[in-house]
Amino acid sequence: SLWGDGEQSATSAFRHKDAIYVLPSENEWVKAAYWDGTELNGYSTGDTIVDGVNYNNADAIWNVGSGVEELNGTYDMMGNVWEWNESASDGLDNSSDAYRVFRGGDYESNFTSLKRDSRSSLPGESESDSIGFRVAVVPEPVSLVLIGLFGGGILVIRRIFMV
């Protein structure tokens, strides 16, 4: 259910403002799976599927990390099991839509389920042996400030020394 006024985060009515551990939103999940630092790719391994991705194998869920390393250093975001997202199926982060998105394809999927534009949804209380979840961590605001200061300091040093 949705959080009350003053309790929800600025980005999603499903995420508490003080949450540290969350299910990723659909946008967060897609970026983690398909972003290579420059652009979104068709698959989490680039423009094609490479060996070591678990799909089209009717009876084997792997332990996470058993497959190939993907673009952002993640494992098994494409194939193995579908993964729940925090986002509502209608694409609105503040919707009370009872259906939740899951992405990534599973060990029984064909290759089209592994593509970036493939998504599905079910009521949030649904269960299946082919749907799991991935937990994301929300960085503390102090960490973000330190990263910003450090990054700014590097730019100043580069400008001074023309490195």
C-alpha cells in the first residue's frame, strides 16, 4: 500500500522516505541491467546474448553469480529468474495500481524475454519459483555530499595542473 503524506519518498509513493534497503524501481533496475556508462544496450551483456546467461533451460535456477559478469558488474539480471521491481505496472511511481513490474526473464524464457524492452507484471502478492528479487541500497545523504566534494576537488586539481 502507499505511504501516508510525509512518509513517502520524493520519487515513489511505495518507498518510505527513510528506507535504506529497497526493491529497485523499474528505472533503477533497467539502468543497473542495461547501462554501459554511455548508453542503454539491448541486453545486459551488450548488444547480444553471450554464453553464461541462464535461459531456455527448463530445470535449473543458478546461484546468483554463477553466470557471466554483466555490463555494470552485476550477475544474472538477464535470465535465471524474473526480478520484482517496486514500480507499478502502469509506469506511474505514485499509482495505487496493484500490479507490480518484474523484469529480466527466467531460466525457462526464450531470448526475447531477456531484451531491455521486455517487461511483465502480476499482482504484488503473486508467487512463483521463477520470480525473485534483488535488494538495492539507498546511499546516505552524507555519502552523496562526500562524493560530490571529492569529484569537485578532482576537477579543480585537473584545471590547476591542466592534467
